Amino acid sequence: MAIQTREVEYTHQSITFAGWLAWDDAVASPRPGVAVAHTWAGRGEFEQGRAEALAGLGYVGMALDVYGKGVRGTSVEENQQLMLPLKNDRPLLQGRLLAGVEALAAQPEVDANCMATIGYCFGGLCALDLARVGAPLRSVVSLHGLFDAPGNTAGKAIDASVLCLHGYDDPMAPPESVLALATEMSAAGADWQLHAYGNTMHAFTNPVANNPQMGTVYSPLADRRSWQAVQNFLAETLA
């Protein structure tokens, strides 16, 4: 008995996407599913590793894909070219995300009534958008995510519990965006919380992040604390 993985293909508007599913085959019955939304580089080893770590905690983890099967960025320029069209067309992004959540729910290992999403950087924005559009999730977690409201969900209630794990010195989510998010979440009636880590920049969970000028710096302390916070939050909301 061990952690097993497989690729899961799904489609949206005639485009094929490929998620990465991980589960512990020692568990026979369906269990909670947790989608992992990727950074601006696309689905990669980091997200797949998080899906496998979630499987080790007793969940079914699936690294989502919103760029298309095999589409990945390998530089800042390529990552921007992949992310910006979706960041600027949030309904399209939301449609792709919902297709991924539906694919996760359809897997036989998953309890479709007990699901969550966590997301990193751009994926943090994705996790929040899934809550904003009313995806069938009990909870979402944004880790060093972007907080920009999408513009197409104003006035809509948020039923999923929301946790944001944020570096207070993140130049991509400055204090005014934190206040705007708090106002938005409260207006939507969400059960929300935000943990801000002091002296911490963007990408604090990424061990290779080391660009202070760009504002992306790994923090072992914030990484450890945030992963513990994720575990605690999922244990509460997916119980």
C-alpha cells in the first residue's frame, strides 16, 4: 500500500487539460478531495508534490491545470504571457477551474460532497475565485495569493470557508488589497480568516524563490507555519 498517482484529463471549450491525482491506496472508501491550483508557471512538480503530501494526510489531492495539457512556462516572460490573459478574463479562468473541480469530483476515490481547494500565488487567486463563483467546495486556501476581485461576482454570497495565508511584505498584495479583500469577504457573508506573516514576501513557500527586487523570497518559517495552518484548516472544514 502506498501513494498512487495518475494523470486526469478533462476539457473546457474544446481544450484538453491534465490534472495530477494522488491518493493512498490503503484507503478503500471515498475520501475528501483537495484541488491544488498552480502558480503562474503552470502545473509542475511543486503542485504535484503538494497533491501527494495531501494524499499522505488522508485526502485525494489533485494538481489542477488551467493552461492546457503540457503547457508550461519556463521564464518570467513566458509565465506572464500564460497568466495575464486568464487574469484579464476571469470568467474564462473560472470556467477552467470549475472544469477541474468537476473532474476531481468525478474520480472514484473522491467524496464529491467533501472537497476543498488550495492555491499558490496565481493559484491563490484561483482558489478565491472558486469560492467567489460558488464552486461545490467546503473551503479554500490562498497561499501568498493575489486578491484582485474578478468583477463578475459582486453581490454574490460566499458559502465556502476562506483562509488566506499572506506575507505582509508581499508587493503583489499590498495592504490596500488586503483591506479590499476583507471588505469583499465580509460583504459576501463569508467565514473568512487571514494570517499575515511579518517580514515575509511573495512566494514564501517556494524553496527556490530568492529575488528580493521582485519581492519573491522563500521563508522556511512561514512555509512551515502556513503548511500547518493548511492542515488545521482542512481538518476542521473537511471533517
